[in-house]
Amino acid sequence: MKLSDIADNAGSRKKRMRVGRGIGSGKGKTSGRGGKGQTARSGVRIKGFEGGQMPMHRRLPKRGFNNIFRLDFAEINLDRLQDAIDAKKIDAKDTVTAESLVKAGVIRRAKAGLRLLGRGELKAKLTIEVYGASKSAVAAVEKAGGSIKILAPAKTEEGEAA
């Protein structure tokens, strides 16, 4: 094989179609855009228009409810905390907060607060400040000799914040 024998695979390079270059090209006059009107113009296209038929987004019923007061929490499991301690990203003697975890690079952002979940095992004795924690997470931290401070407002019997 010589350098002069090297060639691209067949069909790997395709030239751009040049539209509006006369009747013989097959893409002359209207350049493949059909007749006149909105769709023949550049930039404008009716999204979701179905030719006067009731569009799909109006045929389907509205469902659900969007709670504007919903809080989005950053969540962390016990095994991720233990991994961070083992990797010396966070110090077990310091209080663990959402800000300290963001600074250490364990979580990306604090969002509306931090929620501790109970997957995994915790060996280190930690003092943790979180917005919320699952019962299994609280039990695991206290079993390891640590303590949890819940920053969220206490819930009443009806299930809403007091």
C-alpha cells in the first residue's frame, strides 16, 4: 500500500445540497420548501399545529398538581458520608453541615437544605446538622455515638409545619 492508494470509504463524504440554483438541479425555484406562506419563510414554523385538527396537547386532559411551596433537598446517604471521612474530605471532629459538604466537594449544592438517608453503615462519631433525616439514619448516627440536629420546623399532628 502506498500513500496514493489511501482513500475515504465510499459515501463517507457528502457534499452539501446547493438549493435555488436552477431547474436542472432538482432543488431550484422554491428550494424544496413548496409554495408560498408561513412555512416557506425562514425561521417561522407553527409548533404543534395539526392542520386545524385539535392538537394533541389540547386533546389530552390536564393532570396533577404543582406545589409552588415544595422544597427540593440535597440528599446524602450514610455510606457517602463514611466514604468522605475515609477519604479525609471531611473531619469527623467538626460539625457536618450542608455548607461543609459542598466545600469538601461531597455534594454539588445545598439546594433548600440537606436530608440524611439511611443507606449504608456509619462507623465515625459525627455531629450533623441537617434539615431532615430518616428514622433509620438517626438511629445509625446515634448507634455510632454521634448526634443529629434537625433544622426543619417541627411538624404538627396534621402533617404541616408549625
